[in-house]
Amino acid sequence: MNLKRNTPQAGIYKITNIIDGKVYIGGTRHLYRRKYHHFGMLKRGVHHAGRLQEAYDIYGRSVFRFDVIQTLACESEIKAIEQKYLDEYRAYEPQYGYNIAPLSESTKGVSCSEDKKALIGKANVGKVRSEEFKRRVSEFMRIRNLNASPETHRRWSEAQKKRGMTQKVKKIARKMGLKNRRFYDEHIIKMIEMRNMGISVIEIAKEFGMSATYFYELKERYENRKVVCPC
């Protein structure tokens, strides 16, 4: 099927390893974008499906084929039809496929390892977005907000409040003089003090404009420099 970049097409797809026949099954509202999203994550080594990522790292891009199984006229059918093919191909069983969960659009009960979290964080650090990309995201968010129900807006607002830092944490950080992207030893020491005070790494990272992974890197580098050689 010839997928068009600017024409949304809902459907069910599979990514097939042509060497061993294993598949990854998915459903989407935009087949073209989903295809390049998957292979973009695989190329960066941060795909959420661990078995698929491992196979990609071993075999490379050339052995994986993206095929549309079924196109759909109604987006509300995606979840049910995707589940049908997940069961048909048994894609969630390691001997047959790469899906990490047996239920459509669900990762319930599937944990993300610390290594995977670190990889995702590193892949996004320092990434520069083009003006065109920012414009497209802005337009997407504008349309999404217009179409969202009052209940959806309420849930978004509550989620945003939970993610935001508390005024208490901001006050502590500013008092310590840590609103700075260049971190020296005295800054790292104070960050560690904040962590020991019970402030979460995520909150600290948000205040300093860095990833949580980078906090651990700074801490590790600092502690390694302080190790005294016994020789």
C-alpha cells in the first residue's frame, strides 16, 4: 500500500522480521507517521518493545518489513481489530512476535528497566527541533484542544498540576542559588542535599532544566572524583 505523508489513514499494521518470521502488531490513526516513528525509535535504540529492539540491533533495518494488514474507515474500530490480529498472530508470545503486552494499546504490568529509561533520556537530551516541527506540533495541539471535551480539559489540568513543582521546592532551589545550567561542585553538593531532604529527582531536574538521568550522571561523576586512590 502506498502511504501518503499528509493523508491520515487509520489501520492495522505489522512489522515482520523476514529472517525468523516474528511480527510486531499495531494499530494507528496515521499509518505513514507510525511507520517512521517506529523505525526512528529503533534506529536510536529506544524502542519500547525490548524484543523488537534487540532483534533490530542484531539484524539491522534491511530485514524488517512494514505491511498494512487492514485499513479502517472508523478510528473507533482500531483497538478491537488490533486485538483480533494480536491474538491471530500471537505476537505477544516471544516465539512468535515482539509485542510486550497481550492487550491492545496496553502496557499494564510491563515495567520499564532503568537502562531503558536512561537510553530514552539520553536520546532526547540536547535534541534541536526545527521551526517547521515546532509549527506542526503547535497546530496539532491547537486542533486537539479545540476538539477536546470539558472533562478532558479538566483531566489535563489536574495532570499538569501534579507534574508541576511545588512552590516549596522552587523556593528551596532559588535560595540555594541553583537556577543555573552550568553545574560546579558546590551546585552538585546542594542538589544532593535537596535529594536527601526528600525532594524527588524529577522535581530537581525540572527546576534546573535538565533530565533526571543527567542528575544521576552529575552525582556519579562528583562521587567518582572524590574517591581517594589507596595506592
